[in-house]
Amino acid sequence: MVLLILTSGISFQIINQFQDEAFTSISNIINYKKFPRNIFAIALNLFHYYTYFKSFKNIDRAELSLTCVFLAHKIKVGFIRPENINDLYPMLKSNINKEKEKDNKICSNKNNSSKNIGNILDVEMEFLNFLGFDLEIENPYNYVIHYKKKFKFSENIEILSLNIITDSFRRPFCIYFHPRTIAFVAIFLAMMIYDKENQHIDLRILISKENKIIKEEFEYCFDCLFKLFESKIIK
């Protein structure tokens, strides 16, 4: 029993490391290419959908990150030439290998170590087949604008809510909860942090104005996001 718990703990640690690694890689691509925030959200959605059902042991991680951004750009903005994003492959591969060297528990993929370019078109087709070509993906950022008009909260709340949503993509919450729920919980967490500014927050009043989906998902989503940001909130 003890061995099982330890093994499970190590497995979760490795999965979290992999998710954090992908989050960083995709963030770096978005920032380097100066793509908008909604492409970032769709790319992380794609990543979490794909890896939820697929083992990441044999995945070329740089290739996967590039493909997520490539496909997200096609969905939200339009076609982009593969070479315009694949030029980042050597840099991503180098950064990922450096991280792997820090942790001997994660083995590097030697078969791909000498590659200079990722096969993003092949991975894209695998994505499309895996998702059944269903590419209608929403993101929570758009709902923050809706709620700001509805609840009239400050710019500080808006900015912090957007930052919380961004960090929430480190974990696969986007495949568990409706994007509206994630936005709502992010705003509520931001209000908790700025409690002095907002005086008293009546959760019952906020939730009473929302639809059935948010009422059903709120508690579990709140627990998940609170644990992710607990150290920041307590400070």
C-alpha cells in the first residue's frame, strides 16, 4: 500500500512537470511570435485534450507544443505557413532537454535529439483525427469581459482574473469545466484577494445570477483553482 502511494505520488509529480513544461513552451511560442491571448488558450486546450487520453512517454514535446499553437492559429486567425513556426523547434528542443537533465527521473527521447525540425503537419492530422475534427473550442477570457459589464468590478479584478485564467491552463481544468465557470471562479478568487477594495463579497448573490452550469460546477472548480493558487491567496 505504501509503495502504491509513493508510486502514485511520483506519477502525479511527473505529469505535473510535463504539464508545466508544455505550459512554458507554448507560452514562449506565443510571446515570441506575439500571438494574441486567445490562441494561447486554444493551444493549451488542444494540449490537454490530446494528452488526457494519450500517454506522453513517446511524445516529442517540442513538436507537440508547436503543433498546438499551429493548429490554434488556424482555428482562431487563419492559416500560417508551417515553416513560420517550425523555426522555433531547435530552441524548444534544447530548452526541454536542459530541463530533463535536471531531473534524471524523466528520460530524454534519444530518437528525436538530432532533429532540426518538427513534423507538425503529421501531428496536426493526428490531432484532427483524435478530436473528430470538432474544433469548436471556447476560452474563459471572453467571459471576463461579459462579467465585468455585469458585475461592474474594477480593472484590478479584471487583470488578476485574466492572470488566474492564464495560470489555470497549467492543469487540465479546461477539459473538466465550462469556460464560463472557470472565468466566474477566477473573478471570485480575484475578488477574494482584493477583498479590502471590494468590502464584502456575497457569493450567494453572485451565483444566484448565473445559469445552472455554473451553480453545479462552482464548488469543485473553486476547490481546484484555489489549491493551485493557495499560496498566493494566503499571502
